[in-house]
Amino acid sequence: EAGVAQSPRYKIIEKRQSVAFWCNPISGHATLYWYQQILGQGPKLLIQFQNNGVVDDSQLPKDRFSAERLKGVDSTLKIQPAKLEDSAVYLCASAGELYNEQFFGPGTRLTVL
Amino acid sequence: GQQLNQSPQSMFIQEGEDVSMNCTSSSIFNTWLWYKQDPGEGPVLLIALYKAGELTSNGRLTAQFGITRKDSFLNISASIPSDVGIYFCAGVPNTGNQFYFGTGTSLTVIP
């Protein structure tokens, strides 16, 4: 079974630029999550999708972050414009019927200069 | 948001030693999970716990769901060099479905 795929693995941008990350969950997993992991901390949930609908986006900074999962499969997370404090690893995870058992992708490491 | 406190923050042990770490919360949780994260990778699920008092093993790893539902414990027996990494607890509180991660325990195994 293929795991969660994410791209790119690394991204370096300057502040005020825009960036987008892509995630393809495990086949058949209805639930998809985006997390932000700042160095030395645990992952923090940004947004949770169930199929193509948003379940929880209470911790998503909506003035600059957006995410979509239009067809209920892969998803894109965008930051526009980026700030220095957005430097982090962005993790995507998916879950099947046992939605508490989340499977993570390798993450995208973002550096904002 | 919920705070999950893990201790210890870091551990340096000799190969072959046993390891214990724990995770506490100020609120009641319905689910506790333990993950391991290697550098440059996403967290990998080790053990999931769904009932208070539950004790579950996965090879040399054993985790317990605390009776108060506010804590969980992870033990690693006979540590080996590949156990090196950061161990995170995670949980789902009894109010809502949001997933919270702990602060992590960094484990170093000295051969």
C-alpha cells in the first residue's frame, strides 16, 4: 500500500512570496489533515477535511493560509503572503475508517527568508 | 488549545536499557496514540489506545492508557540504536474530534 505523498520536500522563499504544497493521501482514505510542525515542537493541526468538506479549520490563519480538496482526493495548502514565522515542516496525514489512526507523509520543509 | 506535556524532554541511554516516558493532559482523552518521528520524516504510528486502563504491546514497545484518562505511558524494552528519534504522544479529547500532539521526547541510544 502506497503511503501519503507530499511535494515538494523542500522549499525556500522570501517573505511576502506565495507558496503551495501538495498532498496525495492513501487511496481510499476519506479524512485528510494538514499540520504545521515548528522545529522542536509537536505537529499542530491546521485543517481537517472529510472527503471534500472542511471539518475543522479553527487553527488555520485564514488571512494568509488556504487549503482545498476539490475532488475529495488530493489536497493543496497555500500560504500567501508568507511570513518569517511560517518557516516549519508542513505535514499531511490521512485516515481511513479508524480516523484516529492517522498516517503521515514525509512533510515539506519550508524556509522563509 | 489542549496542552499535552511529555516527559522527559530528552533521554540519553545505553543500548540494552529500558526506557519509560509519559504524557499528561489537563483534560480527559478518549484516545491516546504514540508516534515516532525520524529526522526529515513524518511521524509513524506505533501504538493506538482506545480504553482507559488498556495495555497494548507492539514488539518491544508497550503503551498504557491511564485509568484517569488524563495520561498515557510508553515503555521500550532492551533499546537498540534504531530506537533513536523523537517520540510523540497524541490524543483526542472527549470534547470534539481534534487531534493534539505532545511536546515530544527525544531519545538517544548510545551503542
